[in-house]
Amino acid sequence: MRLLALMCLLMPSLAMADTLDTGDTAWILTSTALVLFMTLPGLSLFYAGLVRRKNVLSVLMQCFAIACIASIVWLAFGYSLAFSEGNAFIGDFSKAFLNGVTKESLSGTLPEPLFFMFQMTFAIITPALIVGGFAERMKFSSVVLFCTAWLILVYFPVCHWVWGGGWLAEMGLLDFAGGTVVHITAGVGALVAAIVLKNRIGYGSASMIPHNLTMTVTGAGMLWVGWFGFNGGSAVAANGDAAMAMLVTHISAAAGSLTWMAIEWKKYGKPSVLGIVTGMVAGLGTITPASGYVGPAAGLVIGVSAGIVCFYATLLIKQKWKIDDSLDVFPVHGVGGILGTFLAGIFCSTELGIFSGYGFGGDNQTIGEQLTVQLIGIVAVFAYTAVVSLILLKLVSVLTKGLRINQEEEDQGLDITSHDERGYNL
């Protein structure tokens, strides 16, 4: 009887302890592979097709190298700085090199090594996105140094602020899968890099057209599929949140694509293949922060909004401001991340009828209160990323004796001058 009584007393504590869920584990194993697939090969091919043929290998090389660098730095101390307790602004080194983590260690219902790996794929794709801002003109040594330092000083702190229990998490910022952590940071980093490096030689001429749109569309399809792991996996469980996140992600991508296509068709008389895939990325990036908090009707509105706003942001950056953000990272990812983070604060409301979401975060009870938090998050991440990115670019320029290749090397192309190889031997 005493043994039975003791077991009854222990049952509540046992029920509250973390236990491994095989369904959750299987889904996040799949999601991890999908998110890595987004960078290698999805983003790599998407970007490689958009540059000129003399630079195709350079983009593939940069994405591949960043994936390797981010993986090692994440193991060494990145995961610890992002997800250990630390303070409101950065974690500590208690889990450096996965200190104390074994295959039996749990993070919620998952093996902690799996949670580590899933989050690593986000750390891989974020600096890889920045490649589009300086494509065809940055030294490879500068790329390696800048992206490594940027991960440490921008991505890890912001990840901790939002997902690691930092100050923005405490405020109740809604960012389900990376509107601030991934898209605003990458977009702003790319914009600053494009401004600092200045425009490519011949910018605006017909010679700048993408060399292989077939490759770009192939990469775009891989991104679309991989994004289901990106957003659906961010539920960190095999449940209704993951299912709804996948659904609204798909709807927003489709709506963004069709909206961009329709605007181009109306404005220029013909819809372009580049336009429809760029609209898809805009829809995906914009739904990302809201994907776990909104329903299908809101996903449709967010996708249409992404197509409109990101299209005109691209025109503003390229045609009016004449900034050579080579592959439209800021107007698509940066602006999309800003828009989606803002709209998450509206459509998460449970009082919007067919557009209703699934409640506010933290202690925020009204749309106004939640939008205030969302705006604080947007401004803080934007400003911090811009300042640190600028400082890092200036520092790397000194260390590598200039960020940019010379005119002769730019004319010849990075494939030959940086890697002594050609993408095409035709």
C-alpha cells in the first residue's frame, strides 16, 4: 500500500517531465532534411540561374561554403549562444560543442541533437540568402569572413532574442518561423552589402539578364517544397499547428505568385517566368512569421499583399534608388519579413471572423498591443542588423584589403578569377 501511495504521489511529476514523442521526432527529422534541401540545392540553383554564366559557380560555391561554415560554428558555440539561458540579449557557452548533450537528451518531446540540427539548418540558410545582395562582385575571402562574423554577431543574438527566451520573446513577439530572425536580418544585411560594394559594372544594361532561368525555376520548386519543413517544422511537433502552417504556407505562395504575375501582365503586357517564381518567394517569406498563428483566409490575404508590396519594393530599390541588390534579397525577403511580421499581429486575432487566427502571444490582449510589440521587434532587428552589418563590412574590407574584386576580374567573372573553373565548357 505504501508503494502504491508513493507511485500516486510521483505520477503528476512524471507526467510533467519531458518524454520522447516518436511522431514529433519523425516529423522534425523530415523537416530538417527539407530545410537543408532549401539551401543545398534549392537556393543555390535559384541564385545560380539568376547571375551571368561567368559567375554561376561562384554563387554555388558561396552557398556551399556557407553551409559548411555555419554548421561548424553552430556546433562550436552558435547553438549555445542562441538557445542556452544566458541573459536577455545572448546565451552563454554552457552547451558549446554540445557539452552535456547526449542522444538521450531531450528538448521538449524531441531528442536534443535533432532540435540542434533543425535549428542549424536555419543558421545555414540565413547568411546564404545574403549572397544575393553582393553576387558577382565580392571577393571569396571577404564572403567567408563576413558571413562567419555576421552569423556570430547578428544571427545568434537575434535568434536568442526571439526564439531563445530573450527580450523580444519576453515581450511576446510573434515570429513563428523566421520573419525577423531569418528574413529581416538577411534582407537588411544584403541591402547594406549592396550599398557598400556599389553597383556591378554595367548595372541596368541588357548584359545583366539571368543566364539560365530553367535552373532558377528548378531551384524555386525546391524552395517551395522545402518551405513546408521550414514553417511546418517550426511547430516542433507533428500536430495541427504544423498542418495549418503547411496549409497557409502553400496558399500564400500560390497567391504571391499569381499576384506578381498579374501585376507584370498588366504593367508590361506579358507575364514573366522570373516574375511568377519571385512572387512565390515573396509569398513564402511573408507568411513565414505568421504561419503558425493564422488561418487559410488570412494566408490568402498575406500572399496577395506580399505580391503587391514586394513587387513595388523591387521597382523602388532597383529603378528609383538604383541600388544593385543583385538578386532582390531586401525587397523580397526583407520587405516580406517586415510585412509578414506586422500582419501576424493583426491576423492572429481571434475576433476577425473568417480571417481569425489562434490568439495573441504573451500577455498582449488586443491587436493594438500586439502590433506595438511587432513594430518594436521589426525596428530593433532592422536597426541592429544594419549597424552591425555595416561595421563588419568595413572591418572585413580592411582585413582583406578591399571587399570587391577589381574591374578586370569582374569582366572575366568570378568562376575563373576566384576558383579557376568554368560552369560551362561549351
